Amino acid sequence: MKRRGSFLRFWRGWSIGLRMAFITMLPVVLLFSSFVSYSWYSHRAQVDEELAERGRILARALAETSEYNVISGNLSDLRLTINGLVQSDRSIYRIDVVYTNGSNAVSVVSEHPISAEPRFYEAPIRKQVVWINLFSDNGTPHVSASSDTRPPTFAPEVVGRVQVTMSPTSMVAKQLRRFRIELAMAALALAASGLLAYFLARSLTVPLREAIAVLRAIRGGDYRVELPVTTGGEVGELQASIGEMSVALDQSKQDLENKVAERTRDLLESRNEALRADADKRKLIQKVNNIIEDERKTIAVEIHDELNASLIAVRLESQTIQQLAAKAVPGPEVEQIQSKAQAITKLALDLYANGRRLVRRLRPEVLDMLGLHGAVEEMVSHYRSSSGIAFEFHTEGDFSRLNNELAISAYRIVQEALSNIMKHAHATAAHVSLVLSDDDDALHIEVGDDGEGFDPALASEGIGIIGMRERVFAVGGTIQVRSRPGRGTTVTIKLPLKDDTAVS
């Protein structure tokens, strides 16, 4: 299983052209190998069979023809015959004629540089019995041979043996030349098959490579590409489909770009309308805030000038009643009158103090007298004394440059931030910073505490933060609220000093 998995991973790493060539050439290579192996085996077997056949025939022939020479002892003629035979036929390595007792009668070895087979072919030399019939039909002597139909009376006697040792050198060389011709033809067929496999693979890989290049161009956003159909079949259909897809994608891209452009114009118009509406809203909020501040100022003036004056008159009248009662004859009624007069005096003083506090909340007098710096400092001092929180106050710059509208907005923003600290932060320390920078011509406000804090991503904005944000946006400023649970909250505000807000 591991080898199979390794082969599959190896196979998947091949290109389609290499796979095509492998599939095409694998049976051809197997056929070539089988043909070469069989051809060599066939030639070798043919050499062995032919040598064996010739060796047996030659041994029998020599055994039949050398009977007289062996019996008569005339070995020189036999030697000449065998020597001529050995030297004329290179497939014969050696011929030996031996007696039955094992002694060597004739031995001839080839003079050619050839190799011998490890075995020899042997045939017995038999002495034939000759029958003489003295009485023939025509009255002449008759010599009968062993071929007569009448069997001899005596069995033939073996007088020697012929041993023939063959040599495969000549035949192998001849068969090797034939094998080389066959091998060359097979190799030529293999090369033609390989060339055909190469062209088949190239006819498939080249169109696929062009199709892949076009698909990569399409993936890169270039839909205006052309892919000509260069072949038929499935690959040609693939090329045609890619070309049609390119045209369709280009058309879809144009349609989508047109829709996006149209939608972008609509969104820009909607955004511009929203910005105009937002600007109108902020102008309206700023106008409402100005109206509210003017109304607060009017109410504060009325309370200060009319209500407080009336309360002062009431206090004076009650004091006069108290003095008149002190001059009257003592009695329970007089004491009650004095007590009521004192109560009226105290009530008038309390109402006067409440009126003063109400006037301070509606329109702090110190803002008109000392400007933003003094008003914020007085407010911080008030919260410090009433809450027990350690407040720090820091200022930089010339605040006389601020006009009344921007000073009131900054004051209300700081007031709302400190109110949030008092209501929600549970802090032990806080700081307020006012910096009027000449570098960017803006008022920088920072209010922070070490309280509980919150997660801005989870918590929704309260009314106080929304009010501050609207006041900041109304004057064209920016606001940033940074907070973490257990790490406190810091509000950073930037209010630009525009030409229409600067004091001339």
C-alpha cells in the first residue's frame, strides 16, 4: 500500500504530456523488450538445434564410412578425410575416432580460432557381416549386404566410436549479424514510436498550455484574450469554450463596471445628500444650542434681576417685621410673629441661594467675567469639593481669542464630561486639560478618569456622549472616546478656531 501511495503521488506530479508519452511508450517498450529477448533466444536456440543436428548426422556419417579404415588399420586416408572435413567446416571444432578399448585412433582439431561446445556427439563404428550367395538365379556369384531382407545370423560388432565436438562461434556470429539487423529495425520502430508519442503529447500539451496561459490571463483580469482553435476533438471544444467564456466574461465585466459606476454615482449622490442633511442638522443643532443658551441667559437675567430682587425685598420686609415685633409688648403672639419672620427670612435666603445656583447653571457669570479658563477652573473646584475626587486642571494658551459661541460649547462639553464622571465612573482621580494650540489653530480638550471604564465595542453610547458628539460636530470638531474595563475613560476633543469663531 505504501508503494502504491508513493507511485500515485509520483504519478500526480507528472505533467499530462509526460503521462501521455509514458502511456504511449510503455506498451511499445514492453513489446520491444519482448521482441529483442525472444529474437535473441530464438537465434541462440536455432544455433543449438542446428549444431546438435549437424553433430549427430556428421557422427553417424563418419561412423558408417570409417568402418573399413578402422578394421583394416588404414588410418591415413581416414585422417585426410576428417582433416579436410574439419578445415572446410568452421562449425566443427574437433573429431576423434577411438577404439573400443579407449585408445585414440584419429584426432583432428580445427585450426580456426573458434570455441568448443562443452559436449560432443558420438556414433558407434560397427563391423558389418557380408553374406555371399554362390548360387544366384543366373548362375553368377552373388554378394549379399546387410540390406538384404534376410537378417544376418550374427549381430554387428562395435569396433570403435566417432566423437564430434561442434563449435557455435561461426553460427553465433552469423545469427548475431541477423540479430543486429532485427535489433536495428526494432530500434527504428521504437524511435518512430517515440517520435509519434512526442508529437501526440505535444499536440495535446501545446493547446493545453495555451489554454492555461489564457485562463491565467483571465484570472489576472485580462478578459480580452484570443484563443484560436488549433485542433479538434475535446481539446478543440475546450479552446472554443474558453474563447466563448472570455467573450462572456468581458461582456459581464463591462456590464458590471457600468452597474458599479451607476451605483457609485447613486451612492455619491446619496452621500452628498446625507452630508448636506448632516450639515443642515448640525447647523440646526448649533442654532438650537445658541437659542437655548440665549434663552438660558434671558432666564438667568430674569431670575437674577427680578426674582432675586423680589427675594431681597421679601427678606428686608421680614427683617422689618422682626424688628417691629421686637418693639411690641412681649407676648405669645409677638414671639410667634418673630418666629415666622425669621422663617421667612431664612426661606428668602435659601431661595436666593437656589436662584444663584440656578443662574450659575443656566449661565455661569464667571464665563462672562473670566472667560473659559476661569469658568472651567471654578467648575472643577466645585466638583472637587463636592465629590472628594482628586481633580487636576491644566491649561495652555491665550483663551481670550475664543469667541462667546465656541467658549460656551467647550464649557458645556467639559460640564457633560465631568457629569458623566460623577454619575458613572466611580473614579478616585480625574484630570481636565485645555490647550489652545497655535500650530493647528485649534482648542484641544481632554477629560480623563481612573474609573471603571467600559468596552466601546459592546457598550452603547449614552445620552451624555451623544450630546457631546453633536456639540463637537456642530462646530466642526472631532471627538475620540478611549476606554477599557477597569482602566478608566479618556475623552479627547479638538475644536477648530475658524475665522467666523475668532474674535476680531
